Amino acid sequence: MSAKLMFCTDLESTCDAVFASVLTMAHDSRAQLLVLHVLESEKRYSGDFRFLGMPVGSADAQIERVGHQIETHYRSRHGAEIPADARFLVRPGIPWLEILKVARTEQVDHILLGRPAAGADGCTPGENCDRVCCRADCQVSVLEETDLR
């Protein structure tokens, strides 16, 4: 059985930069790649989800459309580098909780999170990274752009 890597993206430019390293890791380890985006709601599970600043309903068709947009986003930038068996998933909910649920359900071996370089825009790893790192049943790596230079 091959390993599974799960890359969690919020479509920020940092995630784009980190994704190239994630592809290398997947290729080198011959792992299946899952790319996950969580649609967060300001009111948590209210159904008032947003994607790139635009409202998205909670209907399955709308969530599937967002998944297609994310896949198109990454395939347009990395094309043939993305493994043929890569899967792009979208889940509505609380980011850290959904990351853990998907990791357990999919039996992920390694969760990869991207974040801006320390100090950029006052950014710190944050609640989602902290909670995923503390609760995951598998290895978790938090990658910064500076790790890639």
C-alpha cells in the first residue's frame, strides 16, 4: 500500500509556493496526493460559506464546483507535475476539525500545511496549525516559503 500525503490549501500565494515542494515529496515517495480546501463560515456550520470572498452555498453541486476551481487553479500552474491519481477535496466546516476528519477517514500518512514566512503580515502558525499538530494521528509538517529556498 502506498503512502498518502494531504496538502491543505487556502489558495494564498504561500500555498502556491509550497505546492511545488509538496509535488516533489509526493513524487519522491511515490505517495498518493490529496489536496484539501476547507470552506470556512464566519458562523461555523451555518452554511454561509465563502470562497475567494464570494458566497458559496452548502449544496453539494456548489461545493463540487469549488473543488473543480481549486483543481483548475493548481493544474494550470503545475500541469503534468501533478500525479494522475491526485484528488482535490473540498469540505465545509471548521478548518482544523475537517483536516483531522479527512486525514482519519482517508488514512493519511502525512499532513502538509503551508504558511507565510514568520513575521510576514504578523502571521503566526495559528489555531488551525496548532490544533492539527496536537491532535493528528499522523506526521504533520508546517512548511514556510523560507523552507523552500
